[in-house]
Amino acid sequence: MTTTTTDVKALESRYVLQNYKRLPVVFERGSGSRLFDEHGRSYLDFISGIGVASLGHGHAGLAQALGDQALTLSHTSNLYFHPLQGELAARLSALTGLQRAFFCNSGTEAVEACLKFARRFWNAKGDRQRTKFVAFTHSFHGRTMGSLSVTWEPHCREPFEPLIPGVSFASIDNVSELDRLVDATTAAVIVEPIQGEGGVRPIPAEAARAISAACARSGALLIADEVQSGSGRTGQFLYSPAIGLTPDCIALGKALGGGMPIGAAMLSDQVAATIAAGDHGTTYGGNLLACRAALVVLDELERGLQASIRRVSTRLFDGLAALRARHASIVDVRGAGLIAGLEFATDAAPLVTAALDRGLLVNRTATTVIRLLPPYVVTEQDIDEGLAMLDDAIAHV
Ligand code: PLP
């Protein structure tokens, strides 16, 4: 069946829940760092499906592995063993330093699992007081009720209140509040090492030290939400070590599956030992297709992609510094590896459209920030081309 653009938009507006505000473009195929619309127009993709398509689009190795896996075995559920979960868990354990993996299907589920496991940890120890969570201003942890409860952004939270009780938010710019907020009733502190949706804000080293100190003082667990910052995005598998955080639980998602839905909660042995069979689960979690995709992503990272991210990142941040020097409207440039945020003095929404008109895909977050999350396969030439388009877009807005 062929559909026209009008059909696509008309069908969606008639039958699909109108909870997304889409840009007026229909993508039909992709290759590497590029997407092509229904007229064959090429766009440089500097958002990669919000940090997901880590190997870019139409990756032959990933496609071959998924095709092969689909013909062999796709899904059996967690009633039985299959060959790939243990292999992927062992690889992730070596990469994160946390001993056990729980697999799920999205970032929010990975966060949800970490929150539940933190509660279960204290419950198993007989400490029924320790049920609270401390999160941070500007945080985003997902849309399910638990993850939403630790998400700061009021417009995400407020229509769904009351959320789970016992959550407080410490100011990321005034971490001395942790002295007051983290105590013997805190199950866990949860933090994004780089706050993605909150405007690409790497946690300052000083704040990370205060978080570690608060957890050490009170015994509270530390959950690092590396859904956006992890899985190689910053040139290292995780960003937590770069700022000196040693979490008990880590949430992973997005780039890990290269486009296949997968999430993972990585847990220390200490936490994992308190989880009993039947405490938590999900039908799809860790199915063969998702595990196979993640194994391909990890192989590619090891085969040179991780090093390439570090090299290309230098080009990206040099280019962004040059843009900042040219445009007074840019008030800050933040990020690491292949996650970057350009903060503007005013709403950055018109820039997203201006970039799209020029063939560049970026997105806006936290109202004033243009976020770049290119695929890991992006080249230095792509960066030069993309930044030239962004330069022109900024000049004309
Ligand atoms: N945690 C962080 C840090 C995220 O950036 C996101 C999504 O943007 C999530 C959790 C939720 O992930 P998902 O949309 O896959 O549920």
C-alpha cells in the first residue's frame, strides 16, 4: 500500500492520540546520519530519534543481525532461558561495574525498576522507614507514575498528581540542601549525570561530590539515570565515573538498542541480593531481538565507535564554541561527547523550524536550549555541514 503525505497526516489526525506535536515532515528511509522524506529530500539527523539510533539509520550489521535473529527466534518470554540475556548482562556488567542486569523495554521502565528495587532493598532489610526519594531540579526520568514522581518539570507532573509520596527535589545549583533532605528515611537519591531534557546540564563535579557525601553519610542508595547520557554517548560507556559518582543502580535505555526498544537496570550485588523471584518482571524484557541489537551496539562501540565519538566530539564542541563567538544570542554551550546543548536568551523553537528548512534535524528542550544528539556514526564532515546549517539558521531567526 502506498500512502501520500496527506494520507499520513490525515490518518494520524483522525486516529492517533494527539499527544505529540510533530514537525510537518514524513520520513520514509534513512542511511547513516541522514533521513529522507517522502520527496526524497535529505536531512542531516542530529537528534537520532532522541538519542536512540546510535548506529545511525539502515546500519547493515544491525539489520543483518536482526534479520538473522528474527528468522531464528524472536521472543520466548522470561519463563525460559535463551542464549542472549546472560551474554548481554555479562557485557554490561563489565562496562558498568555493577554485577546484575534487569532487562525491560524503555528508559522509564529502567528508572521505575531502580526505584522499586531501592524500596525493596530497604524493605528486605526490615527498614520500613526508608521509602523516600530525593531527586533534583530540572530532572526528567520518564512518564510512568514512579519515574514521573521523581521528574521535576511541573508541566509533566502536575496534571497527574497525586504522584508517589515522599519525593523531594534538591536544587542542583544549591546542593547544600542535601544536608537537610537526605536522611535515614531516604531510600535513594536519583540523578541524571547529564540532565538531558532539563536542558543538557552536566552535573557539576562539586554537586556530584555532595551527592556522594550525602549517600555515604545517610546510607541512602544512589541511582544514576544514564538513559540519555549512557551507552557510549559521551565517549565513555557511562558519564557517572567522569564526575566521580559510584551508583548502586544505573538505568540504561535509548542508544543501547540502536533503535530496538530496550532498557536495563544495572544493580550492585548488594541490591540484587534483596530481590526475590516474582518481585518484578515484564513480558518483553530482554527478548532475543532486543538483546541481539544491544550486542551489536556494544560490538560496534568496542570496534572503534567509542574512539570515533571522542574524536568527532572535539570537532563538534570546537564548532559550537565558534558559533557562540559569532552569535550573541547563544548564552551557553554545554555537554560532552555527542550530547550538546546551546542555550539561547529566548525561546529556541523558531530555530528548530529554521534548521529543518535547511535540512538539519535538532530539537528544543527546556524552552531555550537547542539539543544535539547525533548518531554515533556521525563524521567530522557531517558535523561541519550540520553546524554550517545551524549557523545560517541562527543568523536568520
Ligand atoms: N531518563 C532520562 C534521563 C531520559 O532522558 C528519558 C527520556 O528522555 C527517560 C528516562 C525515559 O525514557 P523513555 O522515553 O525511553 O521511557
